[in-house]
Amino acid sequence: LEWVQNLNRLRWTEEEVNAKLEDKITRAFGDVHETSQKEKVSMRTAALIVGVGRVADAIKTLGLWP
């Protein structure tokens, strides 16, 4: 979040930063929990699945892989 603030020359209050962090953490937990239930794997494995999927999506979006 600090990088985003600096890049866009923004200034957020501590409360705004905490709210943004809480939102990101809550969504990340939800994604991992949902994957864990759907794939019937541990939360750790689900976190890996979600993380690798996000990296793959970013690579496709940015065109970094043929």
C-alpha cells in the first residue's frame, strides 16, 4: 500500500490503510478457504493454489509468457 501511495502521490490516514489491509486480508482468507473446501485440501495447499493462480493470471495479463 505504501508503494501505491507513493506512486500516485496519495496520502492515506492510518484508518484508511487499516481498512484497506483488512479488506485485502479478508478477501485473501475467503479465497483460500473457498479453494480449500472446493478442492478438499488443507488451507496451506489452498493458499499455494490461489497464489500460483494469481501469478499465472498476472503473467497472462501482462503478456510476460509466450
